Amino acid sequence: MRPGRSARLLRAAAALYVALVAAGVLAGALTGAPPDATVPLYFATLPGSLLVTVFVLFPAGALAGPGDPGAAHPFGLLVPLVGGAVLNVLLVWAVLALARKAAASRRTGR
């Protein structure tokens, strides 16, 4: 497999992952599914959904102050789950880039 082709396949897989999570969240919201129906999506987007919740949504809720709890994130589960999926893609990209750099420096160091 050519290097350019594998990179395109990885980008397509990442885009498909994010799109499937977004479709799952939207399908659950449009059908009025119970909150328990999103548990598989939470597991599919860990640790990104947890990081988005802790470092984005909780501070946004604190900045909004007391009052309507939905005012801080009016999009429901779309932000933590799709944001978590995007963050997971970025984390995997960073790990792969770091591994490539380490392998390249090891080859040049010999």
C-alpha cells in the first residue's frame, strides 16, 4: 500500500468515526430516545468526551452562573460526544506523529 493511500484511508476512517458519532447523537435526539441509549456513544468517545466535559462544559456552566442549567450547553449531548470524538482523533494523530518522529530520530541516531 502506498504511503499516500494509507494516510487518505486514515483520514477517511477518522471522518467516518466522527460522522457516525454525530449521526448517533442526532438520531437519539430526534427519536426521543431515553438517556440510557447514549451510553454506548459515551464509551465509544472516551477519553475525549470526558475531557470535553471537564475542561469545556463545566467551566462554561460555571461562567453562566446560577439559573437555567441548559443555558451553558444548549446543544445537549452533541457537544460532549462529537467534541470528544474529534478530540480522540486529534489525540491519536498526536501519538502517531510522536511515534514517527521518535522512529525517525532513532534511525538518524545510529
